[in-house]
Amino acid sequence: MTGLTQQFAAEYTKKAVPGMLRAIRTIKWANKGILVGAVAASYLHQAHFLLMLGAGFFAWIVPGVFDLAIVSMLTITQTVGMAGDAKRAALKLLVVVVTISAAVNAAAPGPLGLRIIFALIVGLVAGVEWVAGKIRPDFAAIEHRETELSNHTTTKPALAGMSPATVQPAPAPAPATPASMAVPEIPARLVPAARIAVVQHRQTTGAHITADELATRLNTTPAVAGQLLTTVGSSAQAPARINGSTPVLVGERR
């Protein structure tokens, strides 16, 4: 299931951007169609009304000028990077042109409801063009969705269904012991000999034997001798007497 989920997420991500671009193009083409239809209806309605008033040839020019002015002013106000004073001037002129065009549509003869509809068509022209200028991808939402999908598909199956509190970090590995700090291994055969040497040295000199002295007597290293002293202990008792005498190490003089 994890492999299928990752494959689906990869295909979804690969097709997400083309899908959004197609949606934006479709919406813009639909807006253009609405804009053309609304401008044509408003233009013909105003031209018909002006013909009835005896405007003659100008009845076909004046409505077109007003409708084109609406589209032009809206384009200026919605263009990214346009100077601020140009946008403010275009917005002011847009209000004037829309008001005049709507008033002409509302003044035409006919039922009240029909005149209201034709007056609202002018507002529809302005509104559609305003929305068209706002159509663009929401990059923050796209990035958030991509992060959400990436985090979901990279979750390990072993952690599925586990709460964050139950997931414990792996323990840190123990630091490696340097070779110089390694504890030397004590030969078992040296322990009895070390015990005898400790007792004899104390009986002979009245002092505790040192690691160097023990290493010399046992022919071993000071490190091993030190471990032997720790194992045997400075308070070791004298070894048991054998045949009425204390055992003596090889090479030791009594």
C-alpha cells in the first residue's frame, strides 16, 4: 500500500500544475465569453434606445465608446506593475463610465424589470473583468499542499497508527573506549601468586607492595600488576601454611 500511495502521489503531483493551468485557461475563456455577451447586450440595447431618440449614426458609436472605456479602465486597474496614479485615475473614470452606461440602459423604454436587468449588465461587464484580473495561482496554498503530501508519503509504515508520544528516539551509541584506556585482562594463574607475593612482602618489609614491585616479581606489566593488586586487595591474609612453612615464590629468597 505504501508503494501504491507514493506512486499515486507522484502522478498527482506531476499532473497538478497542468491541471491548474487548464482550469485557469478555461475560466479566462469563460470570462471572455461572458464579457463579450454582456457588452454586446448592453451595446445593442443602448444603440436601440439612442436610435429611437433620433441619434442616427451616432447611436452605434456612443455605446461602443462607453463599453470599450469600461474594459480599458478595468484592464488598467487590474494590471500588475501599473503605476499607482494611473490605477487611481482609471478607477475614477471607471465609476463615471459605468454610471452613465447603466443610467442609459435604465432609461430605455420597456418594463421596469427589463430595464433593471440591462442596467445590471453593465455592472456584470465591470465585475467579470475585475474577477479576470484576480485569477492567478495561490502559490502559498500549492506549497502547503505539496508539503502535506510529501510528509504523508514519507511516513514510515512502522510508525503508522502510533502517537507521537510513543515514538522514542533511538538511544545514542555508547562512546568508543580508546585502546589506551582498555582494561588489561588478568591471567587466572597469576592471582594465587599475587596473593602470596602481597603477604610475603608485607611480612618481610612491613609495607604494602607496589604495582611496579609486583610486576617485577611476577614478570608481568605494571598495568596487570595493578589489576592484580585490586583483585587481591592490600589486606589479603597470609596463605595457608604447607607442611609447617609458608609457601615461597620461585626465585624468592627466604
